[in-house]
Amino acid sequence: MKNAHWSNWSGGVTCAPQRVAMPASEAEIAQLVREATQSGQRIRMVGSGHSFTPLCATDGLLLSLDRLQGLVSTSAPAGQATVWAGTKLHALGGPLWDHGLALANMGDIDRQSLAGAIGAGTHGTGPTLGNLSTQVVGLRLVTAAGEAVDCSPTAAPALFKAAQLSMGALGVITQVTLRLLPAYHLHERTWVASFAECLAELDAHIQANRHFEFFWLPQNDLCAMKALNPVELTPAEQDALPLIKEPRANDQPQGRLARYVRAERIDRSYRIFPSERTVKFNETEFAVPAASGPECLHEIRRLMRTRYPEVAWPLEYRTLAADNLWLSPAYGRETVTISVHQAAELPYQPFFADVEAIFRNHGGRPHWGKIHTHTSPDLAALYPQWAAFQAVRRQMDPSGRFLNEHLRALFGA
Ligand SMILES: Cc1cc2nc3c(=O)[nH]c(=O)nc-3n(C[C@H](O)[C@H](O)[C@H](O)COP(=O)(O)OP(=O)(O)OC[C@H]3O[C@@H](n4cnc5c(N)ncnc54)[C@H](O)[C@@H]3O)c2cc1C
């Protein structure tokens, strides 16, 4: 029989799995894992296939949890919900809202699955907020032996610490328990500033807003700025959502930026966070110490203006709180993430390689789901808990059932 064909979102990663399975229960997952183990087949899991790196690629069994979606249970007083791991983020906001709950932060899009998003360390922006994996307080996974185990800060804590961000290397995550906030509305302000203005006011914007990010637009050297903040609404205002506001004088940023204010809107948080990405691209992103962010940005801007003036895709600049997850790019340090993009149909290798060299000089850690060339020796030097993660991985999956070529190179396995 001819193998299936699989491709990721950008089309940059393809593979031909022997089998693609969409189990509808945890028992079915355990059975599939046992069968694969008996027949010596390797296993990879896929969420929405939005990673740009070959994390999901396999010629063995490709497992999708698309049929395991939705809330398992919620507790508004505890601010927690347990969710099937295959749940798409765009299908999570509404049901959580109905229980008075919401995610503390989200990335640029909401197309990912929950397990896939935490699997590669998906994050949004905000200096007080960690990536999505930091919001996880409990996990259930099916191990290489085909057994379901629960882990949390109190039950199997070392496994939990490793599994919170593990690229599907420890087993099949079936359920995720999340720490959530009471449902809230967000006020979004977007405006355009010159590069010099953006940089002059960068620290102030990062400190003044719960979420601040900007896109530097290389073709005209302007910055598209975005600030989000929680806002209290009256019942009448809630009925009128989304509220699209014309800027009023006292709502505007002060100083020279005022003339560039463009748009404001207010809506439920899960409707404000995500944007649509209709044009396909490839992307690389690194996490650098927050203090290095501006210098790193200057260097990449110089590189793009001198060697790659034809690249029209914007650079994105975001912030992340320090955390303590073993494989988190924000491990132990306040972080700035910088990403650059190239159209999916155009070559990106020389451009991304030159950008990566700049990131390397700043101690950058690659986003696991975005293109990079780091391998085990580089990564061991960047992650203080690298060996601890590898020890848990070897214990959970001694025969490398969940590894593919890409993960072998990452882990040195
Ligand atoms: C248009 C676009 C916008 C993006 N925006 C952002 C952003 O704002 N911020 C950001 O940080 N990233 C962003 N990304 C990257 C993206 O969030 C991550 O790559 C994320 O992992 C994709 O989720 P997914 O469900 O597609 O996961 P996949 O790419 O399918 O899988 C990711 C990892 O999770 C593992 N996995 C999936 N399901 C399971 C499971 N059940 N059990 C165990 N492991 C599992 C996979 O094996 C793989 O290792 C973006 C990507 C695209 C294409």
C-alpha cells in the first residue's frame, strides 16, 4: 500500500507516514502505541501541523488527536479547566468563557491544538506572562509502554517539569489541566511609529501595557505597534461588542506618537488575541535576554537593509516573563523574542542563517517550532536543565519510540 502524504502548514516539511490514525479515546491511543511498539514502528504526534520545523515528521505512525477535543471539566473557583489535548485553541475560548474563564495569554493565531501549542512552547507577548506551557498545572499522557500516567507539581513532579514543554518526546499527551483567569475583555490599540520613535519609547510601552508588541516593516522602516490591556465593561457595552472606538485625545499615546494612532477595539480576550494569517510563510525566531533585545534588533535591521533589502516580510518583537520549565526558551531569564519571516515559496536559508548568527552572539535560544540549525551540543550549552530533561526522556522512552531524525539531532540521541 502507498504511504500517506503529510505536509505542515507552510508546506516546507513533508513526510510519508505508514499510517495516520485519529483515535477517539485514550484506550485507542494506548492500543495504537502498543501495536506500534510491537511492530517496531516509530510514532509522532501532530496537532495542527503549524510548526515550521520537522517535529511531526515520520515514516511510521502519525497520531492526530483531532477527535479528542473539548472540555473534560472546569472549576471556575479554582480557576482551572481540564481539556482534551487535541482541542484547537479557536474552539477553546468560547466554552471557557461560558464557564467564566479565559487563557491568560495567546499567540498571534488560534489555529493550534492545545497539545501542539504547549509542545513547542507557543507564546504571546507581555513581560509578566510566560508561554502557554507555564499555564499548565497537570498533564495526562500515554507512555511508550502504552500506559496512561498523570503528572503535576505534586504527582511525578520531574516528569511534569519535563512534559510541560517536551515536543512530544515523552509520550502522547491526552489531557491538559490549565490555570486560567476569570473571563476578561481586552482593549486593543494599534498604531504606526517610525523606527526611531518606536525604539525611543520601547521600554515605556513594554512597562505600561499588559501586552505590547511591534512589527518592524522593512520596506518603509516603520513599526506597527500593538498594545492590549484588560478593561472593565458595563453590561450595555458588553451587549454592543465588538466596540470599535474612534481615538479620543486622552486615549492616545502622548507625545509624537499621537499623530499615528490608527485603531482601537474592545472584545472578549480570546477574540482580540488572534489574527488571521492567510498568506503562507516560513519563520525563524529566537529568545534572547530582554536586555539584548534592542541591540539584537538593530543588528538584524542593519543586516536586512544591507544584505536582504528584497525581504518584504515584517520582523516581530515580543516580550516573555522568565520561567523555570526545563526546555523553555525563557528558562531563567526575562526574555525578548524576535522573529523574521520569508514567503513560503521563496528560499530562506541564507537569510535565516545570517539572522541565526546574530542570535547566536546574543545567546539566543531557538523557538522549537520555528526554523533553526541548533543541535544537541548547542542546546546543552543554552539550557541549564538539558541533562535533566534527557534523563527523563530516556527513562520514559528507552527505545526512542517517539523520536524522529530531527529530534535525534536535537537531543543527541
Ligand atoms: C501562522 C502561524 C503563526 C504562529 N504564531 C505563533 C505565535 O504567535 N507564537 C508562538 O510561540 N508560535 C507561533 N507559531 C508556531 C506555533 O504556535 C507552534 O509551532 C505550535 O507548536 C503549533 O501548534 P500545532 O497544534 O500546529 O502543533 P504541531 O506543529 O502539530 O506540533 C507541535 C509539537 O507538539 C507535539 N504534539 C502535538 N500533539 C501532541 C500530543 N497529543 N501529545 C504530545 N505531543 C504532541 C508534536 O509532536 C510536535 O512536537 C505560529 C505558527 C504559524 C504557522
